[in-house]
Amino acid sequence: MTNKKGKPLWEGHRKRLRQRMQWAGWESLRPHEMLELVLFRVVPRKDVSVVARLLVDRFGSVGGVFAATREQLMSVNGVTESMARWIELTNELIHAYYALNAKGNIRLSSYQEVLAFLRPRRSVGDGRPWVIYVSFNYNMIMWEPLKDSPDWWDGTNIRYILKNAIATDARFLFLVLWGDNALPEMNQEDEDNLKALAVSLHAAEVNLLDCLLVGGGQVYSMNVHNRMPRMKDKDQRDSLRERYVKGEEYGAGS
């Protein structure tokens, strides 16, 4: 469609959208409009409002779009490979930024703080496990869903978690497992896998402080229920766990 001057309607829309963002900030934009601005760079001469709406509808939020895999993105009508690659690259850039700049990040030094972080997000899990990386000073570096396999104990996922923990210089880590309408179950095999993950992280001097089960509007902490594995240097690890569960404040040197 064109306007009275014969120009495509999307040209004026793009200009107005950019101006609104510059004048009023990102907060003035609706989710699909934020995504439109991201796609303008890779789709210079085409209306992207429809595909932006479809993406947000499919993945539930802008964050859900960025967390999706390239294959999932391209399953949405109108999404090309170049668009999917650009969204993927933008997601990696966001994570890299937060990995380098922890100032102002959410503090996660106690179970109460982790619960407060998860409470408004209890309905956004898409079944994939989350990993939350936390700095030496207990600031959240980043969180992300695992992409390669829904089985968090899969070797590819374990290597990915270790690589990111080292790359972001994380000191603590939380694993979040999602259920649809009820809390996911943890059998003995699952707990053995959790111990294997804790041991692997421990070798890289990263503490797995908690595994949180989320589903049916509830959050269950493996740490609070004393089901987290203990490492050999248990005095220090137990001290960290106890203070995390009790919600006591502790400093960077703990």
C-alpha cells in the first residue's frame, strides 16, 4: 500500500517509530514495536510489523523471541534466515554486554531474592531449563534457557553451562526446571545428574547453590529441602548454603 505521494506506508511508520523511541524511550514502545526496530537493520525496505507481531505471539514476549533458536524463529511465517541470524546475534550481544557490566544487575544472594526474581516469571517458562549465572558479588550476570536439548543433564548442555560460567567469570549458578501445570519431579537419577553437574562446576570453582523447580504457580527449592549435593570442602559450601537458605547477608569474600 502507498500514501497519496505514492510512497509505501511503512516508510512513514518506520520514521514515526524511530522518533517515538528517541523522544520517549524504549518504554513507550509495545513489544512488537521493539522487535520491529531490531528488524529494521536487516530488512531495510519492507514492512516488518506483521512478522514482528507473529514472533511475539509465537514466543510470548520479546525475551522469548531472543531466547528462541534459529530453527524455531524460521518456523514462523515470514521469518527469513537473515532475520533469524540477526535476532540470534542481537541476543548474543545482549548477553555479552551483561557479562561485562554487572553494575545495576539484580542481586541474588539468598533464596528470598531468587524467589522474588522467579515469582513474576512463573508463567513464562517454555519447558526449557534456565541457567542463572551470578557474580562474585552476588549480582546476576545473566540468565538464559538451554537451547540444544530439553534434557539439562545432556553432555552438550553441561559443556555449554561450564563454558558460559567460565566466560562470564561466574561464581555461583542456579538451575531452574519448569513444569507445565505442576512442579517437575526429581527422582534419584535426576539427583545423581545434579550432583554430576555440581562436581563439574566445582572443578571450575563455581558453586551450584540451588536447583529450583517451578510449575503450577509454585517454586520448590532443592536447597531449602536439603536435597542439594555437598562437595568435599563441605564446610565452606555448607556455610554458603545455610546463609543462602536463611536469607542472611554475606559479603563478596564468603
